[in-house]
Amino acid sequence: MALPYWLQDEKWQARGLLFLLLLLLFGQTGFSVLFNQLTGEFTSALAAKDAPRFWAAIRECFLILVLAVPIYAFYYYVRDRLGIGWRRWMTRKFLSGYFERRAYYELNSSTEIDNPDQRISEDINTFTQRSLYYLMVVIGSVFDLLAFSGVLWSISTDFVYFLIAYAFAGTAIVLAVFGKVLIGLNFYQLKREANFRFSLVRVRENAEAIAFYRGEKQEASAAEGRFNEAFDNYIRLIRSQLNLNLFQYGYSFLTIILPSAIIANRVLSGKLEVGSAIQAAGAFAAILRSLTLIVDNFEGFSRFVAGIDRLESFSDYLSAHEGSGKSITMAEGGRVSLENLTVRTPNRGRILVSNLTVSVEPGSGLMIAGISGSGKSSLLRAIAGLWHEGSGRIVSPDHDGMLFLPQRPYMLLGSLRSQLVYPRQDMNVKDEELLRLLSRVNLPDVAERLGGLDAELDWAKVLSVGEQQRVAFARALLAAPRYAILDEATSALDEENEEHLYRELAGSGTTLISVAHRTSIVKYHAQVLELDGQGGWRLFSSEEYAGGSGTGV
């Protein structure tokens, strides 16, 4: 997942910032070595009561401090700048895969990937920021190891041998005892926290329906249940972290005692100055940090690995979805034609429509009828390219030549103007034309009543479902597609408004393919397709169907 950013379109900027970051990190290591040497120098001067030597060391420290402060400060700026640039690039890449081929739609009915919103908004941020953090920690540890090893070796070889054995033992224990458990618990914690948050989002999005059903108790119980899952997992997580902390602190506190014990005889016998002992202790601590990188950072590292697992599975899904073949073949043409089409329920279950062949010529229209659950909406979704389970071939115009009007229209966040021109936000339409359009769909006063065309409101709450359906017809009239696919698009309207809207849309030259429960709209379609719910179908002319040949919608 990390490699493409450094090899593709933003590679030179990324590599330049990374190179600058490494230079700054190298500078930090150099200053750390100098500070360590000077600490030993003025400590030895104090022990020897050598005032000129002490003040010379102090002046040198101040000079190095003036040079070091900008290096340390600018390092964090460059690291964060590189991290946010990397996050932007990865977010664009994931968003492209998420919206391409309508992966977001198919994920809605899939249990394979949970909470894709969290993976895009949070997991990518964690991945980029923590990747850079750990990369710099590792490289910085290598720099410290190389820089301080010479210092420590020149003072005490015993220190070096002890460090290698101590670091190896600590790392092995952490990986063997805590590794798999903590990574697994952090993975499930991320998932369960996201599930709890999603349950609250669903309540907010469906507040009115829940209130009508008086479903507060059940929703509260469901939300509390998901929180309890996160709570129980977190209890197990902090217990494992407690064990890790006990080991980590015991391991690190021993390093306060052991260096002094190892070098004590040489200082007490006068073979080594006190300052050299301080210098050796500083070098010891720096090298130990380098060698015990996993031990010191394992808690955060386990959370990082859990986030990578979630992001990688999401990336794999998007890649597989991008390259996956679909059973129903889609082709582009000037008309809508279904050729030997079989539509199945997901996972290739029940057959909804079998071997259907029908053509809808421009200007003719098709109404789809049948009992509830017979597959009417599924067939419309197949025509729109949203349903792929089955076989056969569908020919249809390109996306600009077709517009889908669902039963519950989508109201985006934005102005009333943006609702009307959706999904063609690039359309430049005069205010007078938009106001006339609202009058054509029996919403003459909605703009004036709600603050004008540029008023930004939560339109899904401000407008009733019937008003939203009329806005959807206004979109269709403005876009003037060759074909409009209507899935009970007038279910919330009375017969008079339904008749008016169908007359306006049919009069605009748009060919209609509809699912509806009223026979009054049959006259706007040349053909009626009746489904029996068992895979069978019959095709009538509108006159035959209106005359009673069909069994009803």
C-alpha cells in the first residue's frame, strides 16, 4: 500500500521531502552525540573543579543549542507536511476506487467490509502518519546505533556485549508473549468502535421513522449492545496492555541500575573519569533505545498493525471489484434492449426473471408490473447497471442518456439550486428557468418560502417525501435524458400530481421505463411487462393491458 506514492505522480515532491527529513534526522543524531560529549565534559570539569574547562563547555553547549533548535523544530514540520501530502494522495486513490464501478453501492449489501467511511477517513490518516513516525524511529535508531556505538566501545566493551544480549532477549519476549494477542484485540477494537458509531449515525439518519414506530427502546438497546461489545473488548485489551506495561517498565528501569553496576569498578578505582561514565551512560541509553525499538513501542505498533490489516482488506476489495467480471453484460447503444436476460437474487439464489428479451425504442416506453417481491425493482436496477447477478445482455445509452428516479430521492447537502441541477453541477441555468421548472412540478412557492434558490438547508428534512419526488421530476425535466427509469417515483403523490408529472416528463421527449402501483400511468408506455415472481413474464401492449389482459400491478 505504501509503495505507489513514492513511484507515481507525486513521487518527486514526496522523495524531496523524505530526503530533507532524513537530513534533519541525521542532524538531530549529530547534535545528540555532541550534547552527550559536552555533558560528560562539563561533568568532568565540575568533578575536577576546573572552572575554565567548565565554562568553555557551557559556552559550546549554548552555541550548539542555537543551531540545534531550528533543526529539531523544522524536522516535525517537514514530517507532518509529508504525512498530510501522503494522506491526500491515498485518500484520492481510495475515493476513486470507492466510487468507481459503484463499489460504494455494492458494499452497502456486503458484509465483507465493515465501515468503509472509517477506513477512508481515519485508517488512512493513521497509516500515513504512523508509517512516517515508525520509519523515522527506525532510521533514527540506526543513526543513533552507528553514532553512539563508537563512543561506547571506546569506553567499555562490556557495555556493548551486554546491550546486544539484553535487547535481543527483551524483543523476543515481547513478540512471543504479547504480539499476536495485542494485534488481534486492537483490530477488533477498531471494528467495534466503528460499529457503535455507525449505530448512532443510523439513528440520526432515520430519526423520524424510529419516532413513528416508537422504537427508542430497541434502538437504545442495540446501541448499548454494540457499546458493550467495544467495552468488553477494551477491558481485555487493557489487561493485555497491563501485562505489557509491567514488563516494559521493569525492563526499562533495570537499565538505570545495570549500566552503573557494570562500570562502577572502573570509576571507583579511578581508571575512568566521572564525566566519561556519564557519557557512557548516555551512549548506553541511546543505543538501548535503538536496539529495543519493538519493546518500547509495541503498544502503539500493535494498534498500527491492526489498522493496516483493515486498510489492506479494503484496498484488496476495491482492487478485486475494479477488475471483477460481471455476469450480466452491459453494452452501450441508442435504445434500451434486454437480450436473453436472467436476473437472480444475490449469491446466485432465486431466479427473478428468466430469459427475458424486450426492446424499448425511443418514444415507446415500458411499464413493469407484478406482485410485490416479483423482481420489478431488481430489473430496473439491472437496467441501470446496479444489479449484476444473472446472465444475458443489456443495451442502454450512456450515463448522460439515462436518469434514475428512485422512490426516495437523494437530497444532497447544498442549496436548492444544487438540488435541481443534480447530478450535473456544471450546468449554468438562469434563475428564471429554475423557477419556471419548480412551477412545472407544482412547487411554485418553495423557493420564496424557504429563502431562495441559494438557501442551504437540510432538504431531506425540510421537504416532505412528496415534495422531494417532485424535485426529482424537476431534475429529469432539466436534464432531459433520452430514458428515465422510475421506481415508484410518485408513490408519495396523489393521482392528480402523478398524472401531471408523467404528462410533463413524457411531453419533454423522454422515454419512460416505470414501476408503479397505479394503472393510470399505463397510457404513457407503449408496452407493459408483467412478472410472476417465479422467473416467468408476459409482455402486453398498453391497450391490451388496460383492457384487462394482465393480472394487475
